[in-house]
Amino acid sequence: MHLSLDQMIFWQHGWIRLDGTIVFTWGLMLAMVIGSHLITRRLSTSLHRSRWQNVLEIVVVGIQRQIAEVGLPRPARYVGFLGTLFLFIALANLCTVIPGYEPPTGSLSTTAALALCVFVAVPLFGIQDLGLSGYLRSYLEPNFIMLPFNVISELSRTLALAVRLFGNMMSGVMIIGILLTVAPFVFPVLMTVLGLLTGMVQAYIFSILAAVYIAAAMRTRDKAPASPEPNA
């Protein structure tokens, strides 16, 4: 049993190596790209739609509703980024039922990369919505004394995202490994089912937190005074 996919080395030449994290992460991304192409290549606007298109529309509409409930306007604008995060983490954990597969989210390298994506996306969406000066002013709220604390908060929540996802996924793998030693025929089945449920919950939490961080980056606009309405 490997404590981390980084320890699973498939090929190495000098400092260049191909470990389990890279193999399973890129394999999952390739499967998602191929799957999305196959599902979307024959989209229909009529009432006669394929089952896969119906499933896809249910997933997309569900993600948009969750984004709207967080408070982000125009949820379709964010569904590409947040939906990809959710689907990647969810599929990474659901595929654990495949023999020989290990979830890349059990590696700190993958979770850190996902958290860095959120770290970059938050200011990009904030600048796009508020403008550069408007977004930078949000770090001075409620006054300039809070600047270092706001910067530290930005960095610490990125670290928290990575460690939270890694810790939850890693703990599940270790528990299953221990139970395989104690009772190899009973507990692993129950723990696998519980692990799948936990993986879906973690995918949801990670995506919702990313949406909350993006919404927080746009709080300056919400605090701006509303323009006076014309007199009747």
C-alpha cells in the first residue's frame, strides 16, 4: 500500500519521473475530454434527445443552481470552471471501484494544484467583474490596516483547500487499507461505499468553497451605493 501516489514510480530517468499522480491525473483528464466530446458531438435542441444529453443537462443545470444559491450573478459564466472542478474531484473518487485505480485526489500534489487553480481564478474573476483598481481596493476594506490580514487570508484559504481535500481522501484510503488487513471480506465493501459518498461530498464542498471565494472577491460591487432611481 502506497501512502501517496507520488511514491508509485512507473518510469524515471534522472530527475524526470512518471509517478502515479501524473498517470492517474492525466488519465482521468483524458477520459473526461473524450467523454465530453462523445456526449456533446450530437447535441439536439428538439424534444428527441439522447440519454447522455439529458444527464449532461441535469448536471449542468444543477451546478448552475448551486452557483446561483451562493450569490454569484450570471452562474453560466462560472459553470465551466466550477463545474470542471466538481466533475474532476467527483469522478476521481467514483472511479475507485475500478480495480487497480487510485484516486489522484489522495496526493497532495493534485489537491495543491486544484487549490492553486482556485487561487488564480478568484482574482481573475474579481478583476473581470470589478476592474483592477476595484478589486485591489477590496484588500483595503474596511481600512488600509487590514491589507496584510487580507493577503494572509487569501493565501491561507488556498492552503486550507488543498490540505482539507488531501486529508479527507488520504484518511479514507488508509482506513480501507487497515480494514483490509483486519477483515478482508466484510469491512472493505462497506468502506468503499462510504468512501464514494465521502468523495462526492468533498467534491461538492470544494466547488462550493471556490464559488464562495469568487463571490467574496466581488463584494466591493455589492457594497457600492446604488444609483438613485428616477422620480416618477
